[in-house]
Amino acid sequence: MNDFNGFNGFTGFNGLNDPTPICRHFGECGGCRSQDVPYPEQLAAKAARLEELRSAQGMAPVILPPVPSPSRWHYRNKMEFSFGERNGGIVCGLHHAEKKKDVLDITECRIFSPAAAAVLSAVREFARAGGLPAYNPYRKCGFWRNLVLREAKNRGGFLVNLVTTSRGEPDWEALLASLARELGTTNFSLIWTVNDSVSDAVIPAKTAILAGPGYLTEDVAGLTFRIHPFSFFQVNVSLLPDFYRHLSSSAALSGSENALDVFCGMGPISLILARDAKTVYGIEREEATVENARLNASLNRVENAVFIAGPARRVLKENSPRWRGALAAAVANPPRSGLGAKAARRIAELAPGTFIYSSCRPESFFPEAALFLDRYELESVRPFDFFPHTPHLEVVGVFRKKPIAS
């Protein structure tokens, strides 16, 4: 696989071999491991790995060539950095590639944003000046935990979310002034999140908006989205138009059919499908996320998307009587943990004409795809490379319902 410039119907394939300097932290930083590999070779390696997984499962769908990312550098719209201490001083960055307990002080991030250096510097100096210690996850003590940055790539704007324990309260004015100089007085939000959980995950016990609206607004594929601090949104918006186009064309709705979006998040796939559907039903566990989805539907004047809060398995079971046989298409885009056998069975029992499964974990995609093969043919598998310079890959499988035997 040496030629990646001929994926018909998709955009953004020129210049795959353009030489680009490697990040100064490459080799030490555990954030991305393939910056020194030419991009076509990265894609070829991912395609080969996908083929191995397919073969191991004994399946024979058509695996289409990977769709490359139009942006290979500064493509991520979100990064989560950690605080640590070195030589008695606070550092802020990513964990070391080999010394997992060590936090590497980051001064640039080539897969995130050119503005990362200035924001990291401002936050690091503010934390050092305040005298409060970094949180030690092994001793379960300290104050500074994480710095979560989000950037609206198309609309512009930054969301700076500082995560701490409750063991202190800084005077935020100096940081606000510093960020305003770096990002512009109207171009950022500053959030303070308190997390006293022993988990490494960012679990917000309390949040406060210290500056700005407290959310980002982003434009993608002709839609506008309001992104809140803890909402999931695909990290690489440059590839989203092609991704959404593939989902829409695979669903093949004509305006009079109903569709289902399982694990809908803040609603982007539902709003895409709503353009060609009679009604789209979106399912998401958290009520706050469902409210975000409803707000995004309102922002885009979409009136034929209905969002339901609750665990997917429960909502699918409760609505089975009215949805069974009444759905032309269903899409599932679950978190990394996967779809799960019960949710898969309940989707299959609804018998949508087309089922589209988008997975960010190829290792679980084929075993879970096998759960549908009694009722469906796996027509094609299309990988999307949302994550250049990493081993990660998004995989979209399109299933068509088998005809009923006479």
C-alpha cells in the first residue's frame, strides 16, 4: 500500500509525504509513537493490523482502504495534561514513554495546537508561583491534578480546564491576565474543576466558570455544536465531514424512514441522519449529555431528532415494541469499552434494515461484529484514521439485514 491518493469520494489526501519536523519531546513523551514513520507507512501498518484481526476472527468482509486524516499535525481538539513534580518544582505535561510514573514537562505538542506552548507555560508558572504542590497519585495528596485543554479548530476559541483537589484555593486573577494576553480577552474560557476522587480519571465533584462562557462553539459539516467541558466530541474535526458523509450514504435514508443513534453523545450523528430521516431517536446514558444534544438540535433548527436519557440496554428494551421492524437504519458509536453483548442483541432484535457500527477499538470490533451475523451480512469495513502518529484507528462496519428465507 504505497499510493494513498485515490480514495474516491473522500478529501484531504495530498501531501502525505511532506517532511515535517518531529516534536522535540518525541521518544521521551508517551503521547504518540510514530512521528518518525512516513504517513503512508503508518496507514499501511494500520491496514495490515486490521487484516490480521479480521483473519483471526475468521470473517470475510470487504475491508476498504483507510481514509487518511486531512490534518496530520495539530489535529487534536482536546488534550489532557498531568501535573507532577521534579527537583522540587511543578511540571505539567504528559507521562514519560518508559518511566510511567514520571510526568514529562511539555513545551510543545505537535498533535494538539500551536497555542499549547503558551498556555502550558502560563499555567505552569502560575502553579509554581502559588506554592501549592502537585497531586501525588500514589500518596493521594497534593493540589494540582490535570490541565484539560480544548480548542475549536474551525470556529476558534480555547477552553482551559484546571483540575485540582479541594485542598487549596488559588487567586486566579494572575492566570486570567496571563491567558488573556496569550489567547485574547474574548477567545477563551477558564474552568476550575474539583476532583477528590482517587481515580486517575477526571471526575468533576464541583466546577466553577472563572472566565468566558464555559463552553466552546464549533462548526463541522454544516452544523454548529456547543461543546461543554466534559462532553465527548471526536478529537479530529478535519476528518469528520468524510466520516459523516460515509455514515449518511451507508444509512441510505430517503426522508420517510426512522433511524436510531445508540450512544449518541451530544448528538452530531443524530443531526446528520436527521437531514434524510423522518425521525431519529438518540440514546445516551447521562441526562446532562442528552440536554446538550437537545440544545445542539435547537441551535441547528433540527426538529426531528428525539433524545432519550438512560443506559442503552434499558432504553432499547423499553422501546422495543414500537421500534421493532420500524427502523430503516441504526448507528452505534460506543465508548472504547465497546457495544456489549446485550446491547448488540437488542439492536439486532429491532431488525433495522441497515446497522452501522463505528468502533474506536478494532480489537473488539470483529468479535462484536460476529454477534450480528445470524441476521446480517457485514457488507464492508471502512477504517478512518482520526489518530495520526498513534496506533489507534476508527473502524466503521456496515451491516445489511439478510432477506427472510421463504
